[in-house]
Amino acid sequence: MSPFKGIALKLCAVVLFVVMSSLIKAASDTVPPGQAVFFRSLFAIPVILGWLALRGDLATGLRVTSPMGHFWRGFVGTAAMGLMFAGLGLLPLPEVTALGYTAPLLTVVFAAMFLDERVGLFRIAAVALGLVGVLIVLAPRLSTLTGETVQTTQAVGAVMVLLGATCAALAQIYIRKLVATEQTSAIVFYFSATSTLLSLLTVPFGWVIPDGPETVYLILAGLLGGLAQIFLTSAYRFADASVVAPFDYASMLFALMIGYFIFDEVPTGAMLLGAVLVIAAGIIIILRERHLGIKRGKARALRTPQG
């Protein structure tokens, strides 16, 4: 184990995921979310295959024992990605990032519901704290959910991101089941393959021919997303999940910086307060799981902000 190496890899993954989201946001004015999912997924595949080839796992790393498990993980993960990308086009980047932190909180709830995992009062209280933070972030948006205004559009975006986080949490439940029988490389690859194919179902809803810069943004988003997934997966090989998982929340710092300097987005006090509560709740849950000895490293290694 090499904790510092694991942390460094995790931070690299976090930065790349935020940059990837920024590229998707930059193209979102004209490129629909389904088309963005296609580019994000398709151009991640050669990166993942190259990684497998370098590891010598290309011949054996793609074998599966649960094809339908991979499909359902891909289905809910694709829904999460599409909803998150839709939200990026409607909301400031830091706000999407903050609302995305709902996913690990909901994973605790879904684990109790679908995996019969025992959840004590300590983690229930942490989830409740996090959901209070989410409500603080959402409140200014949901109060304007009527009429045809910019605020209404942003309210719809907030709801989409929250639904995306819900789908991402469900994807984590499928991953938790898959890691018991499937190789990490197979889970990573077949998610990208499934989301590429499923995104094609959105073609009738208005795909466009992107211009030069937008095409570059979308291709880069796919390449960086694939590279970030490799860094993320590798981070958990060098350090325990409880060590590297809290660094997920460094994404808020990078999202604030990119949002401010690139997109001229100034965060509100409510957004920052809500984000602090959600981050605190997430870290409390991670520390509690470490204390209880819950092994979730493999599942976290396969998580992406989009599911």
C-alpha cells in the first residue's frame, strides 16, 4: 500500500472529472445531453482498452458472468450521466457538483433497502444532515418552479441533477453486486459500451452537427473521462477506501474555481452552506464505515460523477 500515491491518483481523477464536466458544459448550449453521453462514452473506450492492454488484461479482463447485471448497471448509469449533463447546461458548475454529492448519501439508504445492509442511527443522522444541505441548495430553485423564466429553467435543472444523483446511487448498488463476481476491468468497459449504445436511442430527439470547438470539447471529455476512470480505479489499489474517498469532495474546490474564472459563476451563500453540510455528512459516513469495517473500496473505485 502507498497512501500518498493513492491520494495523488485520486486527486488527479477528481481534477479530470471536473474538467470533463466543464467541457460538457461548454458544449451544452447546442449539443443535447444524449449526444454528449455518446461522445463521453465512445471516446473513453479506446483509453480503457489501452489501459487493459498495458496491464495484460485484454484477453481475460472482459469476461463476464452476469450480462444482465452489466446491462442494468449501464442503464441506470447512463440515465445518471444524461441527467447530470442536462443539469450542467442549466445550472452553475459548483451547484451541479454540490447536488451530485447526494449520490453517496442515497447509496446508504438504498443499501439498506436493497442489500439488507444494517444502517444504524449514526449513519441515518449523517444522511439526514446531508439531505438538509441538499434542501438548502435546492430551496431557492424550487421556489421558482412556476412560469417561463430563467429561474424556472434552473429549477428544472436542479431537479434533473437530483434525479441523476438518485440514478447514480442505484448504479452503486448494482456495482456492489457486480464486484462480487465480475472483474473491475469488465465493469468499467461494459459500462462505457452500454452507455454508448443506449445514448444512440436519443438520436430522434435532436442530435446536431457540432462545430469545430464543440467537437474538440466532446472528444476531450470522453478521453479525459476514460483517463479519470483509470486514475480513480488505480487509486484504490494503493490506499484504503477510507483514506482516498474523502478526496472526492476536493471536486467542489476545483468546480468553484472553474465556475468563477471560466463561466463567470459566483456561488450563492445558500449553495455554499448546503455544500458544506453535504460534504460533512459524506465524510462522517465514510469515517463511520471505516469504523464498522464496511468494505466498499471496489464499488467506489468504479464510481463516476455520472454514475
